[in-house]
Amino acid sequence: MLVKNAKFFLGGKITEKDILIEGERIKAVGSFSGKGIDASGFLVLPGLIDAHVHLRDPGATHKEDFHSGTRAAIAGGITTVLDMPNNNPPTTTLERLEEKRAIASKKAVCDYGFHFGAGTNNFEEVKRAKPGSLKIYMGKTTGDLFLPDEKLIFLHFQNFPKDKPIVVHAEDQAIIETEGRTPLAAQVAVAKATMLAEKSGRTICIAHASTAREIELAKKWRKSLVETCPHYLFLDQEKIRHLGNLGKVYPPVRDEAERKKLWGALDSVDYVSTDHAPHLPKEKEKGAAGFPGLETSLALMLDAYNKKQIGMEWIISRMCENPARIFNMRGKGKIAPGFQADLVFVDLRKEWKVRAENMQSKCGWSPYEGMSLKGKAAKVIFRGELVLDGEEMVKEIRGKEVMQ
Ligand code: NCD
Ligand code: ZN
Ligand code: ZN
């Protein structure tokens, strides 16, 4: 396959070249004769990598499954997802990881990897399963995964290979129980996790940072990495008031002042994930926490780019290159010879309205419903094949596990 006239970033500079694809990989960039897909009028990005999604499979496939969730990813320009372990039952044994692998290998239409759950007593199991990433919950959230004290956190920090990341849901359960899910609850947990990580000399990733202070605290240890999510950048308490119970998410979206401070700390954010956490509207009415996000994250960023709020290189580093590096995915996240041919053609001029009824996710709603955005994924090439063309998912290609 040949992509003609592709505008993309190469070595920090925007360039226009043809991209020659052989099989699933980029063979060369340059000038080539022959017919191909014309990328004129688009900007071409590496397929996005979303390191934090909840595909609910197995356990709650009425909310999402590996098929619907990875279709949602492709629709949003995301070609790799890392699935969280807070299933019912949680992914805390090798057997459950293998079960997920079997499901994903049959249903996923983008690439995937798995975070393994840190339990109160599964240290040997973690060693046996050898997952690419471990997830620790310091506060209670959807599902039962939760570590009740610092000793267990520290033991996992010591036990898990130092060259692999541990992702931490940092909300302090004691503070949650005293004053709720305040910024302080998140910040105290980040401070604790950061100090324990420093003591263990290991890398941790602070999941879904919702305030600038968390980022500042995390960065007191040089091996702490920080994730944030679009809803903390584009939504605040004011903007979600109309959502009622639909607006519940952990950690909560903050007030406008916190949101602005978060924008001011973006240089220190290492990667952006969606925390795609689908629940049905009727479950939200009963208090379920979480937002879907796979089909809106890139578009929200492109809209912000159009408004000159954010640079394109920031988007590419935080949503493609950095997650590939942090989660040890070889051959991902870049447009260069030898890399996997996962490409997103973005139409920066496309004006559209967010409508959940047009989405692939099973959950059927979006916190951004009705929002007007400028910019969208217009075509997706995954593993060398055109899978999304305009609004059409034209083909399904089986995804593979990419983080091991
Ligand atoms: C997530 C979910 O529903 O799985 N919910 C959420 O509000 N973020 C769990 C989590 O990421 O903490
Ligand atoms: Zn979480
Ligand atoms: Zn999550």
C-alpha cells in the first residue's frame, strides 16, 4: 500500500512525503510512483495509543466488550488500547489473564495489552503471570480491586520488575471516607505513592491526574510519570451540572479554577488516556462512576489545537510516542520506517457535533453530547489496511497483544 502526499511530523518538523507500506509495516518514506491513497488535505498522525480503558470483557459485556470497545477506539483514531483489570472477577491471576487474552484475540479489532490487578495476596501470581503492567488501586472505585494499606502497596512496588510500569489509581481511601473525593484525597495518595516509589527506586504512573498539584507532587520523584484524561481538561463542575448523575466519575471533574491550573501544568503531563469507563445510563442513575471517551478524545484535542490552546507535537507525544515508550511497545507510536503501519488521517477542518447515537460504544451516551467540535479522525489505517473511511468502518482486522 502507498499513502501519497502525506503531511506528517518527522524528526520534529512537518514534512510532506509518500509513505510506503509493506504488509503491516512502514517500509519507507519518500517519493514513490504508483497509485495509492491520497492524503492531501489531511494531517497524518501515528495511530493513537490509549493506555487506560475499561472494556468490561469478561464480566459486564452489556456495557462494552472487546469488539464494541475496540471498534469505538478505531472510530476515534486509536489503534492500541490497554485494558484495565477491574473486571468482575478482577484480572488478578494468570488464569484470568489467559481468559482475557482468549477473548481479545477473537474480538479485538485494534491492538491491545492488559494491566494486571495488584491484589492483597497475589505476589506470587504476579511473578507467574509476568504482565507488562501492574495496576494498584489506593482508593475504592468500580469493582473490588483495592489495597487497604501502604505496606501492600510497598510490597508490590518491590515485587514487580523495575523495568515495567506500575499504574496507580491515587485517591486516598481514608480521606475519601472523611471528606469525600476532594483534590486533597487525590493529592495525599499521589504524595504517598511517590514517596514509596522513590524508596523502591521504581517507575510509577499516576493515573488520571485531575489537579495540577498531583502533577507537582508526582514530579518530586524523577521516575514518576503522569497521565491525565480529556474530561479533566475540557469539563468542569459548571459544564457538567446539566448531566446530573451522568456526571459522576472517579476522580471527579474539578471546578473551573482547578481545570485552568491543570492546563498550566500540561508540559509535565507524560501521556493522555481516556479512562474510557462505559456504564449504561440506567446504571449511571444508580450511581455508577465513569465516562466513555474513546470516540471523543482525539477530536477534543484537535478542536483545542484549532483554537490554539495546544500544540500538535504535544498531542502526538502524549497520545502516541510517550505511551508507546512508557508501556514498552516496540514499533509503535511513530511514523518512520520499520514502525507498524497504524496511521490516522485527521481532517482539521471537519465541523461536527458529538452524538452518542452515532457511536460504536455500547453505553449509548457521552458527557460531551451536543458539543460542536472542529477536527476529527477521517481515515484510519491499521496494520497496513484501511479500516475507517469517513464515517464508515470499512474493514475489521484482528488486533494483537502488544505489551508483554
Ligand atoms: C472506572 C470504571 O468504571 O471502571 N471509573 C471511573 O470513574 N474512572 C474505574 C477507575 O478508573 O477508577
Ligand atoms: Zn481509576
Ligand atoms: Zn480507569
